[in-house]
Amino acid sequence: MPPTLRATVALIALSIVSLSGTAQVRKISPEEAMDGALDMKRASEKADKLTEDGSRYCKWGIASLDTSDLNVAISRFLLNHGSNVPGNVPASKMWRVSIVAADIINQFAMKVSECDLRLRHSDQARDVFLSASSALQKLIMVRGKFDELAYQQTIWQEQSTPAPGNDESPERQVLGTGKVATGEILNVAREMKGSAEAAVMASAASRKNPACIHPDIQDKAPDFTDLTKLIDYMARLSGSNRAIPAANMWGVASACDAAQVDILSAIEACSTYAGDKEEARNAATESLRAYHRLTEAIAAFDELALRQTEWEEMSEAQNESVILEQ
């Protein structure tokens, strides 16, 4: 029997540490940003190479995203004119690349789960599963490292310039960006936390389900303390016009990323016997439902964090413009 994804996830979880507690306050060089992005590109390319065998032995469908989409994002957001490294890379541009990588990871994770259903009856599917699990691990880890850089850049931008004002002046409504209302962030954050907790519960249930695989490994549950504190803080503001720093938003999302990785292992643990055991099939279905709910919630929260980051950068540019004029 091949090593389960849960065993792989245990290693990944160790590398997903709350960003808010580890990020250094320093400017990230364009070269660092590009190196991190190219690491993600190379990991994505390795995943792409499995497409032919995955389609043949695991019945993978046609991918809606692949490395070409990530390459377009890198050229568009991290390079000038698609080829030149700029003198400065805004954090928002890095987060845009990261979001594309996240979409590729989520899509590839579902492909890996397709092999789970067949690996007991096909040596070829088993081989694809092993290679795909390794590729998935690499994708998740390099994206996590890139996110650390993007988070450091966000922190540096916020601390190197005066905090933007909390008024909603027309000048700040450029290109569709603008300060995100605290109430909107609060609603999405609550759904993200709720879906993450549901994913943790589904994963825990898979460990107790006799129809699922039970590796000899103890998983550490994701810590939602920082997310809970941010939700409580936003609830206390109750309609205040105070802006929530983008870095605070990106920092609390990492625990939900860990929950997302954890539920993938639950899908694998129960999908292996889903074809033969109804109990395993029901558990796999429940885990898959929890994964999709959490993935949608994280994507919605990331979109708000990106908008807030862009608003801060635009406010910073306006402040610098005023200083130059004076």
C-alpha cells in the first residue's frame, strides 16, 4: 500500500506556520520575488508532466489551469513589459501570482483524489498517485514560501509609510480598488472560520472511521486563535470606518490554508475504499464537500485581502505624490 497523503500532509503542515508570528519586517527584493515565483512555476511544470498518465490511468479531465496560466501571471505582475525585472514589486502583485498558484493547487489536488479510487486495483494508477502526491507536496510548500515573501512585503509597505486615512475620498476609487468595509471582511472571515472548523471536524471523523485508512501518525489541528481575535476585533468596531490592515488579513488566513491541506488527507484516507465500502464513500463525499466549501471561503477572503492591499498601495502612492508636490 503506498504512503497516504496524510503522511505527506504531516510534513507540509510543519511548514505552514502562522505568518503573523514569523514574518520579518523587511523589503523583499524583486529578485527574491522572481526566484519564489519561478520555484512555483517549476513545481507546476512537474505536475503538468503527469497529465498524460493521469488521464490514461486515473481518468483525469481536461485542466482549466496549468503552468501557462501561472507563467502569464508572473509576466504580467512581476515583470515590466513581460521580460524586465522592475526596481520594486508591490505586495499586491505577488499576491495575485499566489492566487493563481492556489487555483492550480486546488485543481491538481482533485486530480490526485481521482487516483485514490483506482490505486488498489491498478499498479499504473498507484504509480501516478505516488508521483502526483509528491508533486502536490512540492507545489504547496513552494507556494507557502512565496506567501511568506508576499506577507513580508505587505508588512514592510504598511510600516514604511504613514497609515492611509480612513476616509473614502473619490480619489481612492481608481481602477475599482478601495478600502474594504470592515463589515464585509467580518462576514467573509466568519464563513472562512466556520468552513475551516467544519473541515477539521471532517478530517477528525475520517481518523475514527473504521472504513478509512488509519496511518500511525498524529496530526496537529490548525490553530484559529489569530483568526478568532481578528473576528472579535472587527465585531467590536461595529460600523466604524477604521480600516483593517491587509497584513492582518493575510496573516490569519494561513491557518485556514493548513485546514485545507488537512482535509485533502481525509479525502484520500476514505476515497481508497470508497468503491467497496459505503461508509468510506460517505465519509469521502463529506470530506470533499467540506474541502470545496473551505476553498470557496478562502478564495473570497483572499479577494478582499487583495483589494485592501491595493488600496493601501494606492494611498501610499498618493501620499508620496503629495510630498513631492510640497
